[in-house]
Amino acid sequence: MADCQEIPVEELEAADRDNAKIVNLFHYAKDPQRTHGVPCKFVLYEGEPFVETKKRIQLRIGANDKDFARFKFSLVTATIFKQPTVVEDRT
């Protein structure tokens, strides 16, 4: 039997916002085809600074500060899983 998750209000309201897009959020090790953990949906907002997006990701997945500081972020094209594009903070 599959685990169930409550759909966050933010995700439910995303369809009503022009600047919101729902994406798949997942963990992988070195290769996007080597996933681990529990994938989930996540809302991205156009124009939101990535540092704010990262704070929302941390809250969504419940990672502590020490572990989260080691995370790297990538954009992965879902159709072909080519080499991911690393996302960096701009300060």
C-alpha cells in the first residue's frame, strides 16, 4: 500500500496564481536515475529569490539546518534525465 500525504494549501491554490508552477521534487545521488527518499510536489513562484525557495523546501521536507546545508539543487529535465543543471544562490 502506498503512503499518503496531505496536499498543502499552497499546492491547492497554485492553479489560481499566474506566477506559480507545480514541479516534482526528489532526491538523487550523483545520477538523477538513482533516486531515494520520498518524492513530492512543490510549488515554484516566478520571481521568488532562490534563497526563499530553499527555505520553503526545507520546511516542506522537514530537514534540519545541518543536513540541509549539505544539499545541492538541480533542475532535471523530466523527459530525458540528461545531465542536471546545478542551481546556485545569487546574492
